[in-house]
Amino acid sequence: QGQCCVCCTRRCEFPPPLYESMAEPSAKRARVAEEETATSFPKNKIKVLLLEGVSQRGIQMLKDDGFQVEALKTALTEDELVAKVKDLHILGIRSKTQVTKKVIEASNRLLAISCFCIGTDQVDLQAAQSKGIPVFNAPFANTRSVAELIIGNIVGLSRKIGDCTATMHRGGWFKQAVGCYEIRGKTLGLVGYGHIGSQLSVLAESMGMNVIYYDVVPKLPMGNASQIPTLPELLAQSDFVSLHVPKLASTKNMIGKAELDAMRPGSFFLNASRGNVVVIPALAEALKSGHLRGAYIDVFPVEPGKNGENLFESELRGCPNTLLTPHIGGSTEEAQAKIGEEVAAALLKCVNEGSTHGAVNFPEVDMAIDTQGNTHRVLIIHHNKPGVMSSVNKVFTEANANICQQFLNTKGDIGYVIVDTNVEASMEVKKQLASLDAVIKVRVLF
């Protein structure tokens, strides 16, 4: 089997095998001697748990690299995760699983957490950072899927497709043009102009819509779109309002009764961003009163943790011309395959090279690795405070180590440095670095 890495820290030591107490003394001595001379950890011992039906493409990439991969179709509860995470090196989730501080503190081997989706608010990012665990996601892979879904529902709302479908399933037949409109020439107001909002802007404009957008920072418009200085101005000018904002303290309940009242009478509202950004009872009232002509909602403040009948409750059920979907914005075959590929690739670079490029909670460090086998790579995660690098460099100096290349970056309370050094010095360097109070975790790659 190929070799990749070992973690060495006083708080994150790989425990001995469970059978060690029954092993022959000679076997135990041989194992200890081997551990004292080896610096890499066999890939076939890297344990990976992937939850919530991660794409087969991502699963296969990790298996092909030699990792032990367990893939489940469902999410796990906090208690189930606490029991599972103890022996894991990589945990992969989607949007339902909650990786809490309790879960993270129960881990003693985790090298990385991967979110096979856009959002990472289901992970306690600060707790992960404090324990030296980078968190990865796929911020771009499903943007097209979400943008297309919004376009489809803009058309669906303007033609009352939801109500027509429900009526015909009940046996009704009511053909009419009253209250049905083309979307050409209508104004789409985007709240948030990031990856999804900007792509939606292009699609909408290609269908003849006028596009305006509001964002908290200046953004370069795509095509003929124009930025509006305030949210109230955008709401007052738009025939359709679509939200594309992250889950932040500043976005919680950002659309309530006052904002809905500020929208044009007879306009439409869409949200496929985060469930807690809209006050749902206020939206339901705006729909029932006729102030809004319709709404499409894909995300909700509280969502069932599993699939099944009679699980979904919301004030929006039964509201007129209201289209509801169960958080499927990025749920296409294409998006999930791309997400699986992107996140798996990031995990492989993290484990095999120490790269944290794209990590959302961690210093981003990415350095080309020596493929000639002339060096060992030392990965050092440490507290970001004065004097740490002086102590780290002192270790290399005292070990007579030759530093071939080095890359340091910091983020918040955490620092991360990659050092390529001569093979002969790596064992002593690892041992001494692990004894430093400021060092959280050390790995050596070869």
C-alpha cells in the first residue's frame, strides 16, 4: 500500500491496536520499533465516513487512492456521530448532518471535515479550527442547478403552474389567462449577487428580464444588470424577488412583514438560499391576503432529518400559488457528481500533500510537493501568537535540518506552516515539535 501520513501530537496520538494487550512481547517490541522509525501512515488505514448519499464519483476517488471508505445514505444524530467519529480520519456530510462541538471534541484522529454541498453552517467551524481540523466544501459546483431551478419556478409562478397542477390532480379543468404573464420585460430583483445570483442574472437576462440586484458590497454586474443601493429600493422596483444570501447573523429574518409589505402588490417571492432568512408566518400572510401573487420556497427554518410522509409542517402549506420543494436546489445528478469530485480532490490534496486550499475555517496553504523523494514534508498546526515561529525554527536548527521550502499562513487563532526538509532530520523534528505547547498537531508526509 502507498504511504501518506501520520498525526503526531500529545492530544491527537493514533492509539495502539485494540489487540495490543494480548500480543506477544516480541510482536509489541517490533511494532514499537517500526513506529519509532516510520513517519508515514498507510493509506489503507485512513478511515473515511461519508453520509447522506454522497456522489459515487467522490466515493470512488477516495477508494481508488487506497482509503477505507464507509458510505451511508442517511444522516446521523449527534450521539451516533460521537460514537462513530472517534476512529475517523475524514468525515464527509451534506446539509442535514450537524457536526457540533461535542462531535468534534469526541474525535482524536480527524484530519479534515468535508461538506459535499455549498453551505458549511452545519459544522461548528470554530471548534474544528481550534482542534486543527480544516473544513472543505464545494462553493461553485451546484450554482447552475440552483440558477436553473429558480428560472423554472419564475416561469411556473407567473403561469400559476402549481395551482393548475393541483386542480387537475383533483379532476378539475379551469383554463384561463387571467393573472398569467410572460416573464419577458419583467424585473427580477436579486438579493445577493454571488456565484448563484450572478449566474441567475445571466440566465434571466437571456430570457428578456430586466435584472437589478442588492448586495452588501459593490459587485461587478453581469450583462446589463444594475446594482441598487438599498434593499427597500430593490423590493419596491421588482416583479420577482429572489434571495441568494449566506446564513449569517445579519441575514437571519432579513425578510419579515415590513420587507414583504415594501414589495410591489402582485409581485412574486422566491427563496432557495437559507431557511432562516425569511419570517415564514409573515410570508404566508402576504400570500393569503393577496399582496403577493405567489412564492417559491426550497429551504425552511426547520427541515425534516429524513425522507418520508407526514414529516413536513409549515404555515405555507395551502397558500395560493405557492410552490414548495424539499431543499433540492443543488440536487441534480450533474451537480452532485461535480461536488463529489471537487470535495474528494480537496481531501486527497489535504491528506496526501497537506494542502488546505479552499478550506473555509483554516489558513490556506498549498505548496508543490517534491516528487523525487529527496525530502519529507512536515505539517505544523499551531496557535497564532508571538514567538511560535521562532520556537519552530529553533527546532529545525537544532536538528540540523535543511529547509528546502516553507509556506506559512494564519487565520484567526490558528497558524499553519508546511516545511519540506531533508529526510534524515524529519523524525527528530517531529518529536521536538510535538513537545511545544503552542503546537496543536504535527504530521509528516513522504
